[in-house]
Amino acid sequence: MRKTLLNYICCPFCHGTLDCMTRGYENGGKSIQEGLLICQKCKRWFPVRNYIPELLPDHLRNWETDEKFLYSLDLNIEKKILKKIKKKIKHCRKNALKIKDSGVSYKKSEISIKKKVSDPNFFGPGYFSPFNPGNTDFTMQLIRRFGNAVPLLNPKQHDIILDVGCGYSWTTEWLMKMGTEPIGIDICRTYLDIGIERMGKNIPHLILADTENLPVKKKCVDAILCYDAFHHIPDRKKTMGHFNRTLKINGNIVLTEPGLDHEAAAPSQEAMKKYGILEKGMSLSEVKDYCENLTLLKPQQYFIIKVTSSEQEKILTPQYIHSHSFIDTQLFVIKKISKP
Ligand SMILES: [Zn+2]
């Protein structure tokens, strides 16, 4: 984790400022490989493991693993502080039982996907993303989708862009290489670790987090990208509320997501059955519902269509647009405004 990430992240529980404890910094004092983040306000603590801060809410954490990590850190923590941390663990574990989260089973399935996968090549594409040498069509689709979504973010040099549900993080990597400062967020550590392996030393900001408990400070983000990710989120209204909170005025949220027929498609059905993850597409009117009562303009759907010179002056009926679509996804853009 690069030190500058501390300017943008906060406690997922109370949005308090996070202090960092580490044995030392790497990369000329700029990165933290392992350490602890402690909330100034509620005193919750979070691990930084293999360069990634893990900012999950109490009910999605693996407390056994986290406690083991804490004791293995050898941070020379004062006895008094360590006692407080131990007390906090007890409190958080108790609190976790009280948290109501109707999407918890989907989230836990995503977090532990590695355990359910038997195909040895399942994670293979992540080491080359977005390039999949075994599937040229899919590779082209991924790049085309990205190329069409990014201009809608209105990105400028050094802009902070949240890349939500970044998975193998190639979109985050490309946004960084374009000169912006993206922050990739995913709930599944396995995907992020593969991304880190692929990218080597030059990695963008990455966080392990739940978007419904987004650990990002208010009004600090220039744009938000959900690349094939929003349709996996159970509570979309809650997530949109966090986008509204963290986005600067005039910033754009761009969703590239499948349509309503997505959950009925055979691969989605199989993914839901086999891995327990949520696959639920959306319509423009549903996206409007997610944005209700927030300081956001009405969502707009953008179409990218293939038109030849002989088709000029055709009327753009919904059927015409559908049959001439250049991308295999829906593009929604939502702008934040100062007042509703
Ligand atoms: Zn806190």
C-alpha cells in the first residue's frame, strides 16, 4: 500500500481517520507491505497484508486469521495498547453477530471463491488480464468495453478514480498507466493477489473492502467506474449512497453492466449455483431507483452503435440500436450535482 492512499481511505464502520503502524516502509519510504491501520475514532484495527489494506466490516472478517496476523507482526506494541486492541476484538466479534446484511451469503461466497473452484485453469486468465490467449473474441470485448467506458469518466491527469469490483485489477492498472490515480476495490482477496502477481512492483492503490461499507472519505473522488461489477452487489441503493458521499460535485459514475436477461443466461445460472455469487442485471429504470433521493442527476444510458455510410439517416429506434450495438454491455452515466 502506498502511503498516499491514507489520504483517501477511512474506517468502514465510522468513517474515522486511520493511523498506520508498521515495522518499516519499502520502496524508498513510500510503500507499506505489512502493518496495522487503527481508527482514531472507534479504535477498530485492520491489517495491511502483502501491500493491501483489508478494510472489511466486522461481520465479513476472518477474525482467527486477523488475530494470528496481529500477533505475528512483531510491532513492539505497548502492552497497554495491545490490551485495548484485544478488548476491541471481543467487542467487534460480538457486534458482528448483530449486523443485518441480507447479501451476506453472496459476499461470503465471493470472499471464499478459491475453496469452491476445482478447475485448475479457473484463475488462469487473471495472470494475463485483459488478454486471454485462448479467447480472442472475449479479449476484444473487454478492451472495447473499457475503451468506451473510460471517456465517460472525463478523466484528467492525477484524478482519483474509484474502480469498484476491480477483480484482477487490469482496469485499475490501465487507469494508472493513463496517468490517473485509481483506487481498485474488491471484496475477494484471491483476485487482488493474482493482480499483484501479474503487475509486479508497479501496482496501483488496491483495497479489500465491501462496497456497501465503503471505506473511502467523503468528496475525495473525481469519478467512479463499475466495470461489470455493480450487478454482483446485493444492496445497490446503499452502495449508490456511498458513491454519492465519496464523489466530488460534477463527478461521474459510470456503470458498464449486463441487462435484465443476464440472470437467466446459462453461464450466470451456473455461476450462481456453483459458486453462490449474485448475477443480476439491471434496466435504466432500476438504475434510476438506485439513485433516488441522492444529489445525483437522472442516470443516462449511452449507446455505442455500428453504423455504415449506407445506414445514415436511419431512425434510431430501440430495435435499431439493439441490433447495431458495438458493445456487449449497457453503459450508464450518473453525474453528481450540488443540490437535488
Ligand atoms: Zn472507526
